[in-house]
Amino acid sequence: MRKGNIIAGLICAALAVYVIVTCLGYPRAEAYGTGVPGPGLWPGIIAVLLLICSVGLIVVTLMMKKDQFPELPMWTPGTKRVYISMAILLVYMLVLSTLGFIIPSVIMLFAFCQWFHKGAFWKNALISVIVVLAIYFIFKNFLNVPIDFGMFSI
């Protein structure tokens, strides 16, 4: 567990540093002349928080004694669900730029609703479509964040 905490902390810290460096290259609020924060504000804030948590995890792990680490089984029904969820999200992330936002998001949300909620098929389908379209139109029309990409964009 100790090695896993340190590896996870280092990976998350590296990801956070990458996002922070990327955000520094984005245009600043002054470039828009509207007083609106630039596009790197929120990802940068989240990346800084991730970096702080990563460093905290590494420090706490290094300070703990060996007998303080709980034994965590790697292959339980709960952990298998987590691994499958991560695989689904990875596939979603990989097809997002090619297919666009709407179709993969509806499929992914529907799959998770069916898997975790186990409600009526038509209700989960309706919820998936409504939520994804609401997110799409809020980002596009109210937040002015274009998410038109991929071959099936609106």
C-alpha cells in the first residue's frame, strides 16, 4: 500500500504540473477585455488543489509506520466495479474527440445509470439524453464554451 500511495501521488502530481503549465499558456483575462476570467482559471485552480493533495499523500505516506497501513484486497467485487468504471471512462475519453460530445456522453451516462441504478430502461435512456443535452446547451449558450467537435457535433 505504501508503494501504491507514493506512485499514485507522483502520477497525480505530474498530471497537476502538466495542467498548470498548460494553463499558463492560455490567454489571460486581459486578452478578452471583458473582465471575464480566462479559460485556464478553473483547470489551474483544480490542478493546484490536486498538486497539494498529491504532495500531502506522499508526505503522510512517508511519515506512516509500516504497521499502520491497512491491508486492502485488490480483487473484490467492489474493486472490480471500480476497475470496469475506469476502463469505461478511458474508452469514453478516447472516443470523445472523434465522435463528439453528445453521442458518447449519452451512451456512457446510460451505461452507468443501467449499471449502478438498475432502473427502467426507458427512464435511464430519457435521463441520459436530457442531462447530456442540458449540459451541452448550458455550456454552448450560457457559458459560451464551444463543445462542437467530432464528426457528430451539432
